[in-house]
Amino acid sequence: MDTPSGPTFRDATDADVDDLVALVESAYRGDASRAGWTTEADILDGQRTDPEGVRQVIKTPDSRLLVVEREGRIVACCQLEHRGTHAYFGMFAVSPTLQGAGLGKAVMAEAERLARADWGATEMHMTVISVRDDLIGWYERRGYRRTGETSPFPYGDERFGIPRRPDLRFELLVKSLV
């Protein structure tokens, strides 16, 4: 049930795995993802995640998969992982039909609050595919900064998708939480 101020947040369980895989896929892959602005359909084919990957996030110590519900339906999610003085933010997805209405901002704010409150994290880190200029701009407007630090895209590992271009890499973005 929604709170008067917005969506309901909770930790994911094994019972949520199939719904979470469907949500993440709908936000990033295939034609359905084009209903929102976070699609990666022009740069990657194949899957974004799978049940095993989602289950692993749920079970990993010092990690949580935050589920966001509205009217009893999962509409967004994000991964938080405690890594010493910082937290890692990943597996962020908002239902394509709800993108652009402020839900993503609310999810990020709650993730940042939890990282500070539960783990004492002083920074949030995330990696974004470096050619995703619109998405990086969105994060920058929320206080994240580009570090210039990159890591290679896992070409050849179809668990992360099938690249449609040869220049993909991940860039580290960081935000101070203090």
C-alpha cells in the first residue's frame, strides 16, 4: 500500500525475482523500453539481467535490492551495496510508463538516505555506460560527478547484453553524501 507521500519501499525477496527481471528488462531492452527515456535498445541487444543475477544481489551480504511498489505493483528498483566508506548504486530501473514523473528522483533520494543511515556511507558510487549522455546528465543534475575513471565493458559476456557498437565502457560517477 502506498504511503500518502508516495510509493512504498521494501527489500526484495525471492518471490520478487521474476517481476524484477521483467521490470529491468522493460526499462532497458527491446521495443518496450522505448516507452521510457532510459532505453539502451540502440546500443545493446540481449538481456540486461536474469533471475540468477537478481537472486545473487538479494543474497549478497552487505547488499540489498530495494523494491518500490505503487498500488501493490513493483514499479522501480535499485541495488545498494556497502563497500567500506561508500555505497554502490546499481540495477536502477523505473517502469518505462512512469519515467519522467519524479519516481526516479524519489528512489535515488531514498537509496542515498539508506546508505547514510544504515551504513554511514559518505559517498555513493555508480557506473554508467559512458555513451549514455542523457542519463549521465540526469545523474549530474542530482549531484553526481563524472570522475573520468572507466572500466571495460564485458564484451563477449552475453549476461550483460550484446553490444551494437565497439566503443562501450563504464564510467564511474560519484556523489558526496555528507
